[in-house]
Amino acid sequence: MALLQYRAPVDYDAQQAAFESFLSDFKTSPEQTITTALGNINIDEDDLSDEYDFMDEDDDAQQRRQRERAQKRTPQHKYKDMLQLLADRKLDEVVIELDDLQSFERDVNEGLKLVESVENNTKHYVEILSRAVDKLMPQPSIDISFKDDVLDVLMANRQQRNRDLEEVAERQMDPTIINEQYPAQLTRRYTLVFKSRTSTPDNPVKALSVRQIRGDHLGHLITIRGIATRVSDVKPMVQVSAYTCDRCGCEIFQPVTDKQYGPLTMCPSQDCKDNQAKGQLYPSSRASKFLPFQEVKIQELAEQVPIGQIPRIMTVLCYGSLVRQINPGDVVDIGGIFLPTPYTGFKAMRAGLLTDTYLEAHHVLQHKKAYEDMEIDPLVMRRIAKFTQTGNQYEYLAKSIAPEIYGHLDVKKALLLLLVGGVTKEVGDGMRIRGDINMCLMGDPGVAKSQLLKYISKVAPRGVYTTGRGSSGVGLTAAVMRDPVTDEMVLEGGALVLADNGICCIDEFDKMDDNDRTAIHEVMEQQTISISKAGISTTLNARTSILAAANPLYGRYNTRLSAVENINLPAALLSRFDIMFLMLDTPTRDTDARLAKHVAYVHMHGKHPDLGTEDGVVFTPAEVRAYVAQARTFRPVVPSGVSEYMIKTYVRLRSQQKRNEKIKSQNFGNTTPRTLLGVVRLAQALARLRFSNTVTQDDVDEALRLIESSKESLAGDNANSNRRAPNASSKIYNLVKGIADSGACRANEDADDEDEEDEFGIELSLRKVKERVIAKGFTENQWLTALEEYTELDVWQTAGNGTRLVFITSNNAERNESSEE
């Protein structure tokens, strides 16, 4: 009994004719199909266009430019021109956009359902469209020369032989001669891929997660979103294996479609059969065809995984021009064909009837591009430039970082500088000085440290979020494992390698084991990871900024103990952080009321309240990322005048630390040479934010202010809790004294002689000191009251028509302060 027969639901011959018509007749024009972006203003008159080049002074260049403009305005044969480039060996990939096919089908309206057929049976239509491309391939306009690749010469000879055989078959009317032609896979020097339809209101297309893929997607063209965790090396995969017979001299070709195949040993040619000679076949690698092949493992994103589930993984196979497009840590949308692959060998005996599945990649879309690869929308840059001209972009961008979180403005400013980063330098002898800024947030539970880390990992192009207890040393650096494809020992990068050229956010930093924490030491300063395991000895790049969040040793910060006792981290690790903030949860009536009001507003309206910026300006994460990408194109340098100011400030900070060690029994946050490098990095980041290539003194002052603010938060332990709380004037005095000791806000930067300072006092700029005091939350009346009180006490004096503030002497000032209390 014969098996039931089912007629094919589509006419493949008619569809191939339609595809040939589409490839030869489809027209497109940028001005007809793409709405011109508002940012690309193009008047297109003779000399008024923004594309006009004033270096074109000759008439020939002007005429050529006019011809190019006229050519842009006329509709172009998109795929016909692509085939010509293919024939001229300038292109090795044919991308068929299903949007173009859909518009062509809508215009022709033959009812062949081309797009639907391609999406439902993609693998078969790759071959059908390849036949259409082969049929329409034009003659090359550039002849083969000795400069071309050996493969080009081989391809040209094979195509010429195929054409000669066609002519002979036509002349002798013997169709069997055509069977002697080279197989189509050998004469094609291109990869044909499909690009999925874009999402429209009528036909919304959403990228699937690995968990949403079902059996009815088999053979379909689908799009999957995930993060790449492992990428194998690029290896050549055989597509057509060629052999040469030692008896008859025939060339035998064996197309390979599966992952495994058995090579031929006996010659199957007609000559050997007629002579009854069992000729032996020798493989010919030069006549064979190989494709670049790469295996990629993608994993579900964190937000796609249900609670309590393990993220699922899918294998993606990349061929031809799609290799080397994905790196570990990339968040990608991959469009491709979902296919099954049966187990072979011993795996098949163990698995039984089970099959494995994989995705054959056709199109890759990067989501979080590296800063240098980002294409910034002109509209976004124009909106940001509008506020940049006012000079308030630093405040606006800082308030735009996690605007739903109340307060912590200095912390947000430091996080903004962490995103921008300093300038990484390579000295002539190969030594590398890092420009990435490392930051640590210490504080009580419930001050939104984790939320800030999550936000930064979302904004950064390569942001990796991990926790201390959930990360081992191997998980942070790299694991040695066996590659299932090649059976070799390979390295699989951990969180720090995945965050290369990005930011690694480590929560619960204090919960990490000491052995695991030592893996971070080398990364934070040298920005490399040295591996010596399983016969692999290498160094991996980990050019990443570390953003760590930790809780104090006793759960909450104990104000009766020093900062060293509260923060249970080794000094070698703490010195590698450029800036550290202590975020305390101190109950005060006004602050608690404002915080509760802010939180209630966010819960009622689903958005943050007005942040006090002009016109309520808050930048979205995409706009912050675009601004940071633009800022990172600048490489600021430190001029000699600012360098001298920085040197004097560093010397004063060291002497201040020496004095503090005598006065206080316990000191935290030593000033080391790394502190100076931290000031340089913060100042360079501030200059980048201004889109400037020169660091100014104001940048250094702001960097010092942030470091002062972080040290004040760390030194804010209430050791003498039995003393009465100081009033506003005393607080202002302590603040101004700290500014004077740090060397900031000097009225005359050249006067650095300590004897002169002891005799005449320390001169500060009254305007700068006032700005610092007001920035700390004091009112102008409180500042004037403190100024008057301490002037009467003869602690300081105003000089220079009220532009300078002069401390009489440090000892006298301290004596008067104690008597005032």
C-alpha cells in the first residue's frame, strides 16, 4: 500500500519567479522610504546644503556633488545594485529585508504569500532565493587580476566552466552534460540571510525570551533576546568536501549538510565503474569549500527569569559573515531559524528519541553598544546641548540619576563621574595608568544602595550586577572548562571579564569571602586578570570600574565606634577606591517628612516629583547614556598652572593628615598617592562633562569637594556623643576650617610658604567659601551670623574690600573655638 501523498500548498516555481522579479525590479530611495530626521537639516540648494564642502573649489567637484545628489533623489534598484557588487567581489553577504519583500508583495498583489512562506519555512527559502540570485547574477564589471584572492580566481574558473557546459549541452541537445557542472555551493561566494520584519502598529513584533520558544516555532524565522555568556573560537566548517581520484583523475564533490559525515574512500565516477578500477580518493582542501563557524551561548536576561527559576540557555550557531559580531556580555536580539539537531553517537544511545535545538543566526542587533559604537540621535544631542549652554548640565545630569530615590546628591554626582570616567593613559614603556573610577558605598540598610547600583548597571553599556555572597572568585574572574564543540580547554569569563569597558556593580561587598575578595585587588589597579590553571597561563583584560555597596559590620553603623571598626574591610582594598561614601540613616523630623512625602508621591503617581530643575528637566537613561558617550570622546589634559595647584593641595592634605594623627587617636581614610590620582581622574571626568579638553581649577576644586564630602561622611562618627550638639555657627566654622586645612578656595595660590601662613594667617576667597557653605545647606543669614561672631572673637578677619577671609592663626582659632563653646 502506497503512502498518502499531499500536494504542496504553494507553487515553488511561481514563487521563485516572483523572487526574481523582486530582486530585479524592487526600487527604493532614501527620500521616499525614510522620513528625513529633523536633526539632518539638508536644504539641498547649490551651496546652502549642510553637506557642502568648502574645500571643493573646482567646478568638477561641484558637478560631481550635484550628480550624486540627483542620484540620491532618484529611486534606486536596491537588490540589483547589490548583485552587481556581489559579482564584482565587493560584497560577500546578501541581506533580504522582509519589510522590502512585504512592500513589493503589497504593490504586486499576486496572492503568493511570500513573506508568510519565508517566515514559516525559512531554511527552504534560503535555497530558493539563492537559486534566484544565481540566475540573476550579472557579469562582473571588474576582471580577475593577479591582485585578487586565490578563491576569486577559482570561483571565476568554476563559473566559466559551468557556462561552457551549458553551451555544450544546448548545442548537442544532451541535458545529462549539465550534471557534470560544479555544485551550486561551490560557485556561490556569498551568505544569504533574512532580516526580520520591524515592529509596526498593525503587526507588532516582539523579541522572545528563551523560555517562550515552543515546538511550533520549529523551522520558523524568530527573534530571541538574551545576553551572550560564552563565545567559541571561529573555526572553518566544511560545506563541500572535494576529493581527487588517483586512477581516473576525476574531481569528486561531497556536499555536507549534517554536523558529522563519513568521508568517501572509493571513487564513484563513471570512468572507474567502466574500468572496474577502485580508485582511491585523496581529499583536496583547496578545492573544498569552508565556512567560518562560531558557537554562541545566550542566556535569559535577569528580568525574563521567573522568581526561583534557573535562567535557560540556548545555543546559537553563526556562519559566514555573522561570526565575530557577538562578544561575551553583549545584550543582543538575534533573528534566525529555530531548528532541531538529533543526538549522534553515544549521546543518541543515552538520549533515546530526544533531540537538541539550536538557532541558526541570520541577523544580530546589539542593544547596549559600547560608547564608541553608539550612534547618537541628533534630536537627543540638540536637547542636551540646549541645557549645556546654561552651564547647569552637571546638576541636571546628577539629579537625573535614579530620580525616584530621594536625596544623596553628592553620591549621585560621584556616580555620574564614575559613568564618564577619567582618561586611561599608556606610557611609552608600556605601563598603563587607569582612568576608570572605583567607588564604594557604605551605609545602613534601607538607604537605596542596591537601587543605585541597579540603575548604574542599566545605564552603562556593559553593566554587570552581582552580589558578594552569590559570587565566587572563579565567577568573578574566569573559569576553565572544556569546550563541547572542539573538546579543548577554554576560559569562560566571569563577571569582571563580561564588564570589560563597562561597570561591574558588586552588592553585599562585605559578605564576600576573603579568598574571593582578593581576586578584585589586581582588577582594581592593574585592570587585568592573570590566570594559571589547567595548562592555561594568560592575562585577560578587565578594564572595568568597580562600584561596590557594603553594610557596616554590625548591620547598622555604630556611632560609638570608629569608622575602621565599623567597616570590616582591609586597608589594601580600601585604598584602591577613589572615593567612598558613608550613607547614614539618621532620624530627623524635617528630613523624614520630606523623604516620606517623596516616597508617597512616587507610589501615587508612578513617577518622581519635581526635582527643582529648570522647567522640571529630567533626562531619561537613554539620554544620559548618549551624553556620557559624547563626553567620553574628549581627552582632557592638565595644564601646568592647574598641576601646580594640585601639587600644593596634595602637600597640604598630607600635612593635614599628619596633624590629625596627632590630635585623634583613630584616623580613617589615609591620604596616599592614590588619592592624588583619584583627584586627577575626577577632575578629568568633570572636564569631559563640560565637553572640554582642558582641566580647570574649578574642576579640581569640585573634585576636592567631593572627596572632602566623602571623608566628612566617613569621619562623622559621634564619638563624643555626650557633648551638646554644636550650633549652626560652630558647624560653619568647622566647615571653613576644614576647607582651609585642605588648601581649597585659596585667594592666592602662589603663597605656599608655611612660615608666611603662620605669621599672617591663611587667606581664603570669601566668595568661594560662601558658595561652599550655602551648598552644604546653610542659609545666608546663618553664614553672615557666623562671619560676624568669629570676626568679633578675632578668629578670622575680612580683607581686600570684603573679598578675602583671613584666619589669624590655627592655634588661636582653636583656642577661641573652645572658649566660645
